[in-house]
Amino acid sequence: MDFKHLGPKTLLTEGVNDCHVILALCKHYNVPKTFGFYECGSDQLALKRLTGLLATPDNIDTIGLVIDADNPNLAAKWQAVKDRLQKSGITSFPEEPEASGTIIPANNECPRVGIWLMPDNQLDGMLEDFCSQIAPPSGVNFAEKCVSDAKANELTTFIDTHKTKAIIHTFLAWQNEPGMPLGQAITARTLNPDNLLAKTFADWLTKLFG
């Protein structure tokens, strides 16, 4: 599937995994199909594309931005978003990201903009932290113990910031289809789409693009 949408309503993401997770949640919650995905390749490229779309807003109605609240942390990532918005002429936005997802109304010069910082607009983290929050706690906790034991025994090579990735994929390795992708795990309900965080995210999408 090609995630390079160029229409008036676009959701910018860091990568393909984000797109598949969001698609699975959209299907579960029947989020209206009024927008398309543009997979940018990284957080910095997503911010760069946001700036580009805001610089040529004539054919743009709504922009959504979903990026990780890491590299290095939530506060720095939110500041990077605010800097881009200010340089594009948007001056009215909250000082901190809204817990339920930020939506900045359109004005005469700029389209509507929505921002979601993974996992939940409140914590440092990434897509995998979002998925860990909607996974069964007992399974994730045991997977974390296994990963920590493996690291203590020098059996791992992942960097510390990718520990959550190791944990969620360890948990998924134990399922009926070992190693299923994150989006597929939501569709299979191995990750719970009815979790409050998942619903909050779907509600944000619906409000933004509805």
C-alpha cells in the first residue's frame, strides 16, 4: 500500500507501522475515510513536510501529525512542533499538548492542524509505547521481565531507547501468529482496540478530519 496521499486532508506519520496501526483503529471505530496517509520516514521529515504544507495552504484543508514523543523527549518534541507552527504564522496553540490530542482551528491563512505525540501526549515514548499501553498488562509485564533478564545476561544488542520495542515484539512473539505486525495485532485483538487510549486516539482523528 502506498502511503503518499496528496489530497486536502492528510495525516503525516513517521513510518509505515504507524499507518497500519492507525488504519486498524480506524476500521475498528469506523472513522470516516475523509483523509489519506503520508508516511514521511522520520520525525524530522514529518515536521519538514508539515512546514511545507503550511507554506502552500491553498489546496490544504486539514493536516494531522502523528510523531513519537522521543528523540529526546516530549517537551523537546512539542517545542519543535510549536517552532514550526509559529514560523508558519500559527500563534494560537496550547503551551502543552492536549491529553486528548491537540487540534488547532483553521484561520484565514492556515488550515486546521492536529497533533498527536505518541504514545499519549503526556509521556516520553513512541508508537511501541502506545501499543504496550493497549496490550494485556500481565503479558507486557512478563515480556519486560524476559527482556530485562536477557539484557542482564548480555544476550541483547538493542539500544536503551528501543527497550519498549523489544518488549512489545517479545510479547507478540508468543501469540498464535508469532511476530505479527502491530496493526495486524490490533485487528486480531491481541492488542486491545477497545482500550481507552485507543478510543481517545480514534476520537481525536474523527474530530480532526470529520
